Amino acid sequence: MKKIVLTFGILSGLVSAALMFATLPFLEKIGFDKGLIVGYTGIVLSLLFVYFGVRSYRDNKLGGKIGFGRAFGVGLLITLISCVFYVVSWQILSRNFMPDFADQYAARIGVATSVKTVGVNLGLRWEGTRGSDLIGGDRGRRRPGYTLGLDPGLSYGWHGNFVSLNVPIAIRRVRNQNFADKLASEESGHFENGDAAFADYALVLGFSRRF
């Protein structure tokens, strides 16, 4: 299994990394819309190696039969190796071609309880984008601000599988100044603050399996 996971994980990662290096440095010339097409195409091509890796393991190691848990585990390992290539590529590209990429953050605190296989939870979710980078420059285009939301959720578990649904609802929205706003304020002598768009609510669906 190790050889199959490594082989298809590396191939998946190389495809992802190659497309990132071929497109992100030239995104302004390609255009954002076409860049999205290339980006999603890269995701699909990269994920195809997960399918072929699981199929290869099924046919060559298990005689053509494989259960959900084993298939999920092999696919997850292949994906993790691919993600290593993605993260390393992103770190190289963001530091050299997009040093002003905005910092983002999210935090949640709450309480939870369960009755047999059904769980309920309620929390406060705080998330947003900084006006100034913790690391790097501040000149990149961004619409900084944050939302504070009430975050109720439900979960259900069966046979080691768990599905969860949370619906954070914004109760406070704050738009902070970005670098351009601060320059405009200095030039005009008045407080300048740009526009922002905050979602009223979001749907966060999750799935996990215990092995």
C-alpha cells in the first residue's frame, strides 16, 4: 500500500504544483475568470489521481474488492501527500509573487451536548480579514473587516461516521481601513473607509469517520 500511496500522492501533488507555478505568477495577464477555470481544472486533475490510486490498490492488492473504510483511508493518505506539495508551492509563490496576500483568521467558542447519536451545539464565531498583515506588506488589495456571529449546529453519528451542520448568523459586522483607505485619509484629512460585503449567514457542512 505504501508504494501506491506514495506514487499517486506524488503524481497528484506534482500536477497541482505544476499548474500553480504555470498560472499564478501570470494571473494578471491570464485574467481572474480564466484563472479560476485553470485553478478548478487543476483541482479535478489532481483529485483524479486519488481515484486511480484507490482503484490500483483495490485491483492489485485486494483482488478487485474494497470496503468504504479502506478506500477512504487510502484516498486520504494520497490526498495528504498531495497537500504537502500544494502547501510548499503556495508558500514559495505567495512569498515571491504575492507577498501582500491578506491574512485571515477565525475563532469559535461554545458549548455542546448530545443525546445518543444526535448532538447540538451553540457558539460564537469571530472571523475576518486583517487590514495589516502579521507577516509581509500591506499594499495588496483587500476589504478588511470582521463579523461576529451566533453559531448553532447539529451533528449525527452512526457506525463511526459523523455528519455536522452549523449555520453561523452574523450579529455584528465591522469594516476596517485598508492601506489605500489610510493613504486617502492622510491626503484628505478626513476619515476614509471603503465598502464591504458580509454574508448574513453561512452553511458549514462537515463529515468525519473514526477508524
